[in-house]
Amino acid sequence: MNKIKRISALTGAILLLLLYISTLVFALIDSPLTNDLLTASIGATILIPVLLYGFLLFCRLRNQNQEEN
């Protein structure tokens, strides 16, 4: 289980880094799609950490239930 948590944390960190870079690029580009892409990038920047936190919380609760049984 620790390996899955480490992989998900690393994947989340890489995704967040890419989203931060893409948000910066979208903010500087002048294109008709820029506003939509910037909004999606900022939304994903908020959503991904929330989902990762939920996944880690689920793993923690699952491990506690397995230890009790």
C-alpha cells in the first residue's frame, strides 16, 4: 500500500508542476482559446490536490479497518 501512496503522490506532484507551468503559459498567450484553457488549468490545479487528499484519506481509513478485523 505504501508503494501505491508514493506513486500517487509523485504523480500528483508532477501533474501539479505541469499545471502550474501550463497556467503561466496560458496567461501569457494571446489566443481565442486562452481564457477557457486558463480556467480549466486553474480548476484542475484546485481539483487534483483535493482528489489526492481524498485518495490518501480513503487508504488510511481502509488500513484502519483492516487492522481492526
